[in-house]
Amino acid sequence: MLMKVTPFKELLDQYSFVLFDSYGVLKNYEGIIDGVAETLQYIRTDSNTYRILTNDASSSPGRLSEKFKRGGLEISDHRIITSGMMARSFLSTKTIEGKVLYLGTESSSAYVLEAGKERLSAADYAPDMLDEIGCIVFLDDEGYDWHHAMNTVVNILRKRSIPTIVANSDLLYPVRQNEVSIATGALARLVEQVLGRKFIHFGKPDVQMFAHAYADLQEGNPDLQKQDILMVGDTLHTDILGAIKFGIDTALVLTGNTTEESLEVAIGSTGIQPDYVCHSIAF
Ligand SMILES: [Mg+2]
């Protein structure tokens, strides 16, 4: 392998602020990755500080914090920044005439409620409700029948020109070793393709979540500079690309989407070059 592998602990001496992706960095299909709890404990007791940046609109930060806790990780919800929060912010500031039709679980629709908007599950939509819908939001790949929901959205958007937002643009997520499942972003792309339209996408590699984390960290640290921050992720085209666009340094870990075997080809074919490669964030 051409790229040198750096022990993660060495990077903590160089960066006082760390942004972690969640899936493939802190946890995987089996649960919390070995050594992660010890690393976060070290960061908390050391002078470093951290945030989690996740392309996830399936649950609120509070629910995600509870899930981490069940897996043995203490991460308070104020440290968790989700793509669902970016969608919520859009929904709360944008004038929307009518209900928000959502594709996702009941849990994911909390983002719609928190934005102060009225929600309707795609599963409960009937054609006579056409004029009641003011916005469509893709939140999660679960909680509805895909076939029915895709046809519903296509038929609404053929007749109505309303904002449609995608709160998680990921195409796939791993469910087992060597097995993936289709994610929300892929369903949204299907509809975009069919209608020849482009929806409003949230989540990495867009820089919004990075800007949110930066503003959040700056509150307690007014002298914060971008060069003090390191983004740690397992995916080149979301975590690493987004951080490069925002202007902060990057470390790619090999505990998720990118493996030691695929590393050189992945970097070579995408042209997305992390500053560091680490086996994992474990010491
Ligand atoms: Mg990931």
C-alpha cells in the first residue's frame, strides 16, 4: 500500500477538535467497533473535543444518543449533528403552504414536527389530498411500502410544483459483511430520474453540516481555526470530500466502506485524497 498508515492517537496531538462520522467509524453492523469507547473516553478526559456528523434522518439526536448508550457509548445528544437537522432547519425557515408528506418511519418524522409543520406519512396519502401537500421529504428507507410511495410521489410531482427535499442522500448502507441495503437517497434518485428533476439534498458531502459543527464549536472556542479541526470518516465521496470542500483536514479509517484492499483504487479512481489513513480510531 502506498499511503502510510498513521496511528489515530498521533493525530489527537495535532488537532484539538475532531469530527467523527458514525457508521463505519464508531459502529458497524455488529455494533460498536472495538476500542472506540476507550478512544472517546480518552478524548473527553484530554483537552480534545468532538462532534458526530452523520447522514441520518431516521431518528433525532436524542434517540441516536440512546442507541449509542445501549451499545455502551456515552455520547450526549448535543454532540450529534444529523442531516435530518439540516432538513429540519430548511423546513422551519421555508414557507410551506400545507402538509409535509414524509417518506420514513414515525420516529424520523419528528424532524417535521420539530420544524412546526403538519406531517402526513406517504403510506396514508390518498389522491384526494393532492392540494393539501406543500412539501415532500425523503427521511428514511423504512416505514412505508416503496412501490406505493414512489408512485405516490411521482404522481404528486407531475401535477404539483412543490419543494422536495432529501434528508439523507446516501445510496446504500451496509447491513452485514459484504451485504448492503438500498438507502433513502437511492429512492429519491429514482424519482428524480423519472421526472427529470433535481431535489434539494442534505448531508455530507454538502458543507452545511460542517458549517453547523464549526459554528457550534466556535461558541465555546472563539479562537477556533479550521486547521485545528480533523474530520474522520470511512467514505471518500461523503466524509472526506465534504471536509475537503469545507477546508479542514481529513483522516480516512478502514473500518467501514473503504478497506485496505480497495484503498488505492478508490483514491485513484475518485481523486479524493485524505490527508491521513488510519486502520481505525482505536489506539
Ligand atoms: Mg460512514
